[in-house]
Amino acid sequence: MYRCRVNCSSTCLKTRTTNNGVNPHYVFLEDLATYMLNKNFKISQKRGYTLQEIDLIITGAKVLLLDTENTCLENAAVAINSDEIVAVGHTEKITKQYNAKKTITANDSLIMPGFVNCHTHAAMTCFRGIADDLELMDWLNNYIFPAEAKNVNKELAYWGSFLGAVEMIKSGTTTFCDMYIFEDETAGAAKTAGMRCLVGEVLFDFPSPNFKTPTEGVAYTKMLAEKWKDDPLVDIIIEPHALYTCSEPLLIEVKKLAEDYHLPIGLHLLENAAEKKQLEEKFGKGAVSFLKDIGYLNERLTAFHCVYFSDEDIRMFADHGCKVVHNPASNMKLASGVAPVPEMIKAGITVGLGTDGCASNNNLDMIKETSTAAKLHKVSRLDPTVMDAQTVVRMATIEGAKVLGMGESIGSLEVGKKADIIVIGLNKPHLTPIYSEYSHLVYTMSGADVDTVIINGKVVMENRQLLTIDEEEAMHKVREIAVRVKKSLQK
Ligand SMILES: [Zn+2]
């Protein structure tokens, strides 16, 4: 089957029998995916006249692009040079065009973009399982905040984040957005692990282990913005904790900081019913209306949780281009409620997926999170059609990338994007047979099925072996910290 290469007309067949196959007006349709996806395509390369030297090729697998058409290619390959995807297409074509320093043969595998965890507190791996089965405010005020006040320091922030990075890489996450204390340590841990991240120091009115006053917290955030501004992997986000922990003057001050430094803002918002009631009493109006009045509703804003959103809140967020991060496992575990995510998506809000921290989930596995998201909305509405597998996989990849302002550089496998890629082996009993890759991702797999992870063009895990960091060291350090945490809670 033929198709006009330059789309001069949908029925352009006038030249298909002339010029011995070099006519620029047509290509074999089976080659079209390679042609469309490779901006550097040259006829001479197609004929094998030249082989371009590149760093890495992953060959022989099904490839889910997560592009706008949700393309799935069979027996395909991804070509990577430096930190960038240079071609995606059928294996035979790619190997004829490129000669790579390293080739990963991924037969019986699925290649796809790495997951984007849009909201977590990575260092809270140190508090995994410390207090479960409690209501949000009880859990926060009587367990988490006291445990943090007694134990969080630079060492905990670094090693907790480092263990978080290990867990995230081993379950296929390549980018995470973090909110915690001593975020310079989290940025450092992510950098050492080779992970992409967007990190923000949590800001509130009361002292934190890192700052005595909100002014010091803002100064620390400025330092982060300056220190990491040119880093290829680390970006900074301004993160006031929530409307119930931040005064209006603090919110206004950090908004100005975000504008001055051209940075996004992230905050917890309307996570449970008690918070909604408390904020309505405090402001004399809804929380989203309050945010609108203080100039927060714009494309810079990403809100986490958003469980108690009214139709009017959804409309305001959609009208102003604000983004939402859905954290279904945390919302279920803390019995917070069910965010109206189908309505948000329908209204045009960009929605990503996040695990939240390890004290409220209690893991960082984005594949599990997709499953939870799909099932939560089905059972809460008694409607299995309301949140399909493909939608949640997109939330965990390209939509999440858009939420973090990185939609142009990551989240899908397209030429010119950063090479953040995972490979999942499919030759396993629990993944046999395969009718739909999206179905297996959401309803069958777990993070442990991810074999190989590439971030920014660098292979950080191959066949489940971490190449950049020592997971034994990470676990050992966090176990030592946990001994101190336990002791502190007995006093
Ligand atoms: Zn959170």
C-alpha cells in the first residue's frame, strides 16, 4: 500500500510507477511510522548510503509512544543519542539508519515512556508504615508532624530520598515531583541516582526542622532556585504546604517569588471534608474562590488531591489552566474521599497521577497507582466505563509531564524529546497472553515487571540491576535511621 509522502493530494498516485522508487511523492505505508517519527529522515539513509553514529538503540519490542494518537508499533526500536530520542520506528529501518555504541535487545518486551510521579514526599520512605489506619488530621497532627519534628534532618532527607529514588527507578518512574524538608538533599539524591525531578521545600507558618520562620523558608527556596537553575535533571517548584498551614501573607510572598523566578507553584488542596469545612469557615467562601481572589488561579498552579472539588471549582480550574494531581491510593488509605477526576478531565483540566508519600500509600509504584485510579472511580460510581486503562496510563506519563510543565520534553516517545524510557519484559506467565498492552499495564503488572530504565539517555537500570546507585547502601542507611525514629517515639 502506498501513501503520498508530501500529502499533495489524498489520492496522489500519479507517480508511483515512475522514477524507480526514489520518487519523493510516495512511501510504503508500512514505513510511514518511521518516516513520520524521524525528523532527520533522508532518502540516502533509507537506502543505506550512510549510518549515523549514535549512543544507544533499544530494539525488537512493542513500543507504546503515548503520542496524541496513542501509537503502538510492533517489532520496533528507539534510537537515542546523548540525552535525546533521535528516531522511533521499525527495528529493521532503525538498524539500517543508525550504528549505536550500545544496543539493548528487548525481544518480547514493551518499550514506553518512564512514569511521571506528580506528587510525592520521597524522604518519607523513612516513615513507611509508621502510622496507618487513621484519619488525615489525626494522622498528620498526632503522628507524622511529631515524628518529623523529632527526626527530620539533612541525613534523613538525603537517605530517605535516595531510597525513594531506588524504589522509583525499580518500578519504572523516571521523573518525580517532590515536596518535603531539606529539599536540597532530595535534589542531590535524585541527581546521584540519575533521576529527573521537580523539587520544592515545603513552606508553612510554623517552624520546620529546616527553618525557624517562614522568611527563612522562602530564602531557602530562593537558594534552591539559584543553585539548580541550569541543571539538566533538577528543577524547582514553589510549594506552600496547604491553605490550612499557610497564612495569606506567606501565600502572597511565595506567589511573587514564583513570578520572579518563573517557577510553578504546587500545594495540597481540599484533600478531605474537614479541610473543606475549616477553610470555608476561615475564608467565608470556598478555597478555590479564595485562591482566585489572591491571584493564584493560572497555568502556574498545580494542586494535589483536590478531592472536595465542586462543579464550580472544576470550572474555575479549567478556565484558568490550573492543573490537578490525583493521588488515589493515599485518598483511599486515609479515607479522604474520591476526587471527581472524570469530570475534571471532561472539563479540560490536565490531570496527572501521584503516589503521595510512603507514609500514606505506602509505596512509590506508579503502575499500582494506575490500577488503583482505574478501579477507584469504577467502584465509587458502579460504572466500569468511567476510567479506562488507556486514560490512566496517559495520566501516569504524558499528562503528568504536562502537569509538571515538561510536556514538550518528556512523557512520550517522540523525536526530539528527552530519552526517559522503560523496558518491561513480557515473557512471563502472569502477562500471557496479551490482547492489550494498556490492560496489562493497569490490571496485571506491578513495578517489579520493569526490567530496564533509561533517564536522560543514560541507562540507570538494566535487567533489574541498578547501574548508578547501591540499593544495599540505601536500605542499610534507612534501617539505621528507622532505629532512631522508633526510639524517639518511645520517649
Ligand atoms: Zn502530599
